Amino acid sequence: MGMTLAEKILARASGKDRVAAGEFVVAKVDLAMTHDIFAHQVFDHLVDAGITEVFDQEHTVIVMDHLVPPSTTAAAEQHKRIRDHVASFGIENFYEAGGGICHQLLPERGHVWPGMLVVGTDSHTTTHGALGAASTGIGTSEMSYALATGTLWFRVPETIRFDLEGTLGEGVAWKDVVLWIAGKFGTDVAQYRSIEFAGPSAAQVSVSSRLTICNMAVEMGAKFGMFAPDEVTAQYLAGLEDSGVVEGWEKRYAEKLVEADPDASYLAVHKVPLSEIGPQVALPHQVDNVVPVADAVGTVIQQAFIGSCTNGRLEDLAAAAAVLKGRQVHPRVRLIVAPASRWVFQEALRQGIIQTLADAGASVLPAGCGPCFGGHGGLMAAGERCIGTHNRNFVGRMGSAMAEIFLASPETVAASAIAGHIADPRELAAATTPAASQQGTREEDIVYATSHQG
Amino acid sequence: MSTQPAIKGKTWCFGDGISTDLLSPGQYAVDSLEVRKMHTLESVDPGFATGVQLGDVVVAGRDFGCGSSRETAPENLKELGVACVVADSFSRLFLRNAVAIGLPVLPCPGVSDAFSTGSDIEVDLATGDVHNLGSGTVLHGEPLPESMRRILNAGGMLAVLKSDGLRALA
């Protein structure tokens, strides 16, 4: 019996010829990342245990991204503690506040390579499967252990494969595809499991969109979400060398490269018919509460958010700008844009994307995680609604527990910001006439009941 | 491994999809443990943090702890005195973090239908047996693999780091 991508990587990292799903292994970690919500605790634990150096300087990355710029005095004190630890441990790969979101910086700055085993103190660490890494979130205690020893225990996961087939329609984004998958298969379809996104149309998916899709794999419970490395991956990594970010990309690309065996065993293989998928919206308060946008059109919103480690990349800002160009955000809507990194911001500036967004009425935040994790920079009051490009719509995620969050693509969020209510980007022309923005709103008659009332 | 006595306590019951945003809301991320733990589950039960007693047991539905990697989610429960969480199913990260900080957890499909808040429960982590002492119902959960229970019994990953590491698992 052959092995899946997850099995191949965990076998290599644990020094075994082969492993099988269900087996427990102790594996060597290839890359470890922690950020400003947890880094101080991780290093406090290390100090407490008498550890004075990390397992591997080259493969330890610390990112200030959640509390940037510091939203409170306590946040500023926390950052100061982290900088003290960074100095005393001599951490080389340290990204200061404003550099960007960890899940943008790891692939953007050349830290992630195919076949790596990556851990991070953030659930969305699954993002890096976009480059063919086995990448997953862990907690702070486990990160302390991993930084001290370079190892961690893993249960080898079963794998589910989603085969992408056909072609995406006009106005439909890859975010819509991953929302559609979550809606159809549920938030625990991949609990404790690995997902491989494959099929004949995988080659159509850019690295940026692969990052979006793998980012959302954790919303289906997945331990890993991966695209097998291919020509798209190779071109992206070669591009990092062209822009002076890395050296010797070909050697690093091949170093840990693996592919799934043709006779690998999958728990399930599901077809994803791309041409049948239109814009999708996840309604409050579960990521799998997904409907075609038509079923949500007219729902009045007060806030629209474009950003996050899911959809704050250049491709996403460009898609939103294409919708917003020459149009105005609805006067009762706050449109908040947070580029995923300073590089994304600079490129978007250079390409005129930021100008377009600002002209339309967007407020542009520094690169960071603020609104998405409910920290700062876009919290909501009771009864308010936000449509955003981020990844979670849980109760209390963005401020009041009585606020409602809808998840969608950058195109749909931009169209909704213009209309003042949830709108189909494909029908934007109709939605932006004054008459249409008054009609069809259903502020009072939609109740998105919570399933959390125990 | 050592055998541990069964956990006995009163239940606090919750539904499906109890997320880390409910267990440890993001706006209190930088607050002290003493402040942060008092906001645990406040959006679904404002009386939980003040009412929960040492040794109580949380019973919940599917996908308990879904969402973030924040270890503060199981930590808040542990620091409030919760002895164990029994749920129909757990999110991977919550399960892993609970073990890593030494909070006992037991996946037990059907448990959310068998209890209401304030029931008397007995949980045997080694066998997976969950007993409703009021109704007499006995359910059979899925005990954690021995390698995970060894970390739990050691008191979590930091205790393992300070002792002999994971060599015993390799």
C-alpha cells in the first residue's frame, strides 16, 4: 500500500521508511512559528524549564501580527516582553509589528518549502500546505516543547481528497469553492484528518488562492490541508529568487519534495464540480452554514472587511478594487481593508489598488490580524452585521456576541459594501442603482439562530 | 501507567460547536488569567464562570473547542476547577491542547443527549465509561490512546519537557 502526502512527510520526519494512518510518531519539526499572542508565554515556559536556546535558529520564526500597532498598554507591554525574549534567545527571524500576518510572511519571505513539517501556534497554520508542506497548529506548551527539542508527537492522519474538476465561472473566487466544500461536507468532515486538494483543475489554482483554500482547511477540522507541489508551486518559489528573497530555490524545492503514491489509501475522494459553484456566503454562526449568495442577498450590513490570512493578499485586494473602481461604499457601511503584509500594501500602492479602495471610501488598516480575531480595529456592536473575507463567523468573534458575521469572497464583500446589503458581485450593476439598494432589504425578517444555546 | 480514580461531579451542559471564541474570547487575549477565565463561555452562559465548582464536569455536543489554537481555552476551564470535559466530539486542536496542559477530556458520542446541567456524572478516563448517576444511563466513550494519557498523567507537555521528554513514545 502506498502513502499519502501526509504519511510521506511524517515518515521522513520521524526517520521511518513508512508510516500508516493511526500510528503515533515522534517527528522532527522543520519549521516552527509563533506570534505575538503567544510568543511571550512560549519563551516564559522555556526560561522556566532552563532552556536557553531554540532547536534551530534558521527555522524558528516569530511574528508580531495580532496586536499591531499595540491596541492597549497591556498589548504594548506584551510586545516588549517578546522583544526581550527575542534578544536573549538571539532569534534571527523576527518580524516586527507592521511587517504582516504570519501566514502571509512565511510563504512570502521564503520560509516554507515543499515536504516540510511545519508547526505554528495558530490554527490557520494549515495555510502552508499550499506549498506542499504538512503544516498545522499547536498550542503554546507544545511550541515550547518543539522549540526546545525540535520534535513533537503526531498521530498520522487519514487523508480525504477533494478533486477539483472543470472551470470556475465569472465572478466566482476560490474562496467560494472552499466555502462550498465546507457547506457541503461540514465543519468536522476532516476532524483529525489531512486534506489533499487535487484533481485536473488544481493546476488552475494560483499559490495565493491555494493559501486561501488551505487556510480554510482547519475550518473543516483538518490537521493538514495540502496541494501537491507542481509547476505552479515551482514558479512561485522561483519567483522568490527572482525578487531576491531566497537563494538556490531549485535545491531547496527538491530537498524534501514528496508526492503521494498512486496506490495511496484515502478515507474518501470527493469531486468538486467547479462550474456548478457560484458565489457563496457562510451565514452566522458556523463556517458550514453556507448558502448561494442569492439566499443572502438583501441582508443589511453595517461593516465590510477585506483582509486576514485567508484573503488579504494582493490578488484579493485587486479583486475587490476591480469591483469598487469608480463606485462608492454605501454611506451606512464601514469598509475596512487590512493588507496581509507590508509588501502586499506596497505592491497594492504601486499598482493603484489602494488608491481605488480609498477613493471608494475604504479605511485601510496596517497589515495585521486585528478585526478578524476580534482584537481591535473593527469590533461590532450588538445587532450589527459584518460581511468579511476572513475565516470564522463564530458568536463573539468580532466584538459583541449579538453581532453577526457573514463570510464571502473579496468580490462579494466589495459588492456588498457598495450595496449596503449582501449582494451578488455578478449583478453589481443592478445592485448599485439607488432603487435597488432600497429594495429587497430584509433587515427585520432574517434571524440567524445560534446553535450554541446549550 | 497508574490507574486513576473515576471523576465524579456535577455537569454543566452545552450544545454543538462550542468555539474557542466562546471559551476564551479574543478581546481578553492579553488579560491576566484571573480576568480572562471569568469570561469563559459568558456568551452562552453568563453564570458559568462564577457558578462552576471545583470538580464539575463540562458536557457538550459536537466539535467542542473548534477554532483557534489558543491554549487559554482549556486553561480557562482547568483554572475554573473543571475536572473533565466529555463531548460528542472534539476539535483536534482543543483535544491536543487539553492534553498538553493536563485537562482530562473524553470523546463520547451521544453524551450530550444523556445529561442536563446539574446532573451527577462519573467518568472513567481509562475505560471511557460515562455514568449518569441520576438516570442510571451508562455510555461508552473513546479513551485517549495511552501515549496521550501518559502526557496527561505527567501533568502536560511542560512537565514532560522538564522530565524525560517524549523518548518513551518514540
